[in-house]
Amino acid sequence: MEPWSGPANDYEQTQAALLAAGLTDGLPVIPPTAQRVDRMLHAAHRDPDVVVAVLPPLYAQVTWRDLAINAVMAGCTAPCLPIVGAAVAAMCAPQFNLLGIATTTGSACPLIIVNGPAALAAGMNSGANALGPGNPANATIGRAVSLVLRNVGGALPGEVDMATLGQPGKYGFCLAENEASSPWAALHVERGFDAAQSVVTVVGVSGIGEIVDSESRTADDLARTFAASMLSAGNVGAQGSVGGGEPVLVLPPEHAELLVRAGCDKLQFRRRVHEYARLPQALLGAAMRKALARRHAEAAAAAAQDPGTDDPDLPLAVSAEDIVLVVAGGVGRKAAFMPSWSGATRAVSLPVE
């Protein structure tokens, strides 16, 4: 991409020209003039010509200049740019399967989770309304990544991005973990990084649902609420956990503190949720049950195993360790669940350089 050289003085004319050029997500953008782009690259100490990644679906090389152009359009400040770069590079890892996520008829999109000092430097929100409006860093980082995927990767809605309905997360889906209020090791530490590092984790998800439980006082009771809330026939039934996935749970600090008082750590809670999150196939229609039976038989044959019972209950994920657990949010016992995309995808974490 090149900086914008079209009209930039008249607001309405500029926005209409950028929209006609196919460079926006439908919302107004900041014109990415050469002066603005150069200023961001200089402030972020980035060489504009360095290739950061090769970006599906078009498998185009994305440079720091490309990233800065889209970050300017999204409204990012300079400290946001390294986070955008790490998120885009992580999305390009083969195991994330960005090609599938960007082109599916499903509603998949990347969820961006940020840990470490970079989140503070960018002014990200990890507390109240962390996934809602009001914080420029959360909003613009997520939006910049979405614009890069569209403008450099080629994921144009209705042409390459074939989502039947899509979801609001496609505009931007980004938050920081509330490490200061979490009683547990942070997500990036669990994933093998030093606590002092800045790390971005991307997960392929298909939406969001609220989980409300202000009554439970034990880990077991809370796990049962979470498990029941996460069982969607259209999601769990569609993937049948044959290919698996990595569903995300975002717990507010109050839920995390309750679990610690109950003597339950992160892995123990994951295991309880995984134990209870089983969808009876009887809740599915005959066609779906037949398809699942075929998939289970094929998977068992490939692994030279006994397929087991004809209608096993469907687990939310292949293993408890596949559940991504993050602490974020403010006051209250309102959690969130992001179902995994039903295709093959794995979360990827990269440091913010």
C-alpha cells in the first residue's frame, strides 16, 4: 500500500473517496497521508520497508509501512503500532489458519489479547468495559488489524471474506488482560513467556456470549454454570470436537478471586468446566447426528481406535488445556465466552518487539 495522495482537506469528499477506493470498513477513517504515516513510523522506530509477515488470503507481503497506513486510518497512536504488528505476524502463523478464518462462510475473526508493558504504554483497557466502547487503544488496535486483513490480505466482504452474517467483532476484537487484578499467572506466562514481556495472543473465535452467575460460592457450582452456558448445539455440534478448537473464557476478577478462595487454580477450573461441558447428541437433529457419527468413525479409523458408543456426548474441546482462560473486566460477576471457530485453528502468541 501507499500513503493516501487523494483529497484530504474536505472531510466529506475525502471520506467518499476513501470509501470508493475500497479502503474503509464502512466507518470514517483518518486519511493516511504520507506525513501522518511517516510520523507514526518514526515515533514507533520502525523501518517502513521491513516485511513483517506474508498475509493470507492473498499471501501478500505486509511491511511496517502497510501496517502504519492502516493504523493511521484506524486512529491508532504510535505505541499501538508494535502491538498491531505482533498481532498480524501471529495471525500469519500456519497453525492459526488465517486463510480459513478470513474466507469462511462462518463468523470467525481474530480475538486479540495483549499482556505486559506494551498494553500499559498504549493505554489499553483491561478493566470495566474492556470489550466495549470508550478506550481508543483497544478500539483502534482491533480495527487496524481488521483493516490490514482487508486492505493488504484481500479479505473483502462478499468477495473473499464469505461470511454469511459476520459479527461486530470483525470491526475489531481486542482487550488487555487485567493482570493487576488477577490472582493467577497471566496468559502469556502460561504460554511460556516471561512475566515482564509484552505479548500478543490471537485466537480464532466465532462471537461472544455473556455468562452471569452472582450466586455460586463454590468452584464446582461456578463450573457448572460456565459449562451449561458454553454449550451451543450449532457450535459444539458443528465441530463435534473431532477437529477441536480453543474456546475462550474471560473471567472478571471477582470470579477469579472466588475460585482462589475455594482452592481452585486455573487448570483445575478448566478441568471442571471440560468435565461438565458435554452436549448430548439427542439435542441435535437426525442429520447432524448422522454426520457426527460418520466423523467419529473416520477419526477412530485414522487413529486405529474403537469408535466407542454410537452417540457419545460431545465435549466442548478435545482437552481441558484447550480452553483459553483470561482475567479481564471490572466490578461484577459477568463473564464472557467466545466459542472457537469450528474449523482447524490454534491460538498463537508472539512477543511485541
